[in-house]
Amino acid sequence: MDRWKKYQLYEKAGVKEYWIVDPKNESVEVHLLTGEQYKFQGVFTKGDTISVDILAGLNLDLNQIFI
């Protein structure tokens, strides 16, 4: 419930990237703001690398995050 509220608030406020990190399941769900709406990018897990859209050149290796 809280997750959906934040999603709507962040989208309305123009937050460019919305990441939901789930340490228990070692996953990251990524949404990027396109125009006025978020576009789902996927769920990434240990073994994946995520490019940070708003910080060109920054890539996060989830093997380094979820140790």
C-alpha cells in the first residue's frame, strides 16, 4: 500500500527514477519517468548490473550491493 502511494507521489512530483530495493529478496525494481508517467524498466537481482539513468556512466553491480 505504501509502495503504491509513494509511486504516485513521486511520479506526480517528477522524480526521474524510482527504485524499490528489496534486501530480503536481493532485488531492485526500477521505474523511469518518461514524460509525466513512469515506465517500468524491470526487476534486477544479484548478478545484474544497473545503469543509473540520471547519472551518466554510473553502473551498479548488484553483486557488490547484495553481498
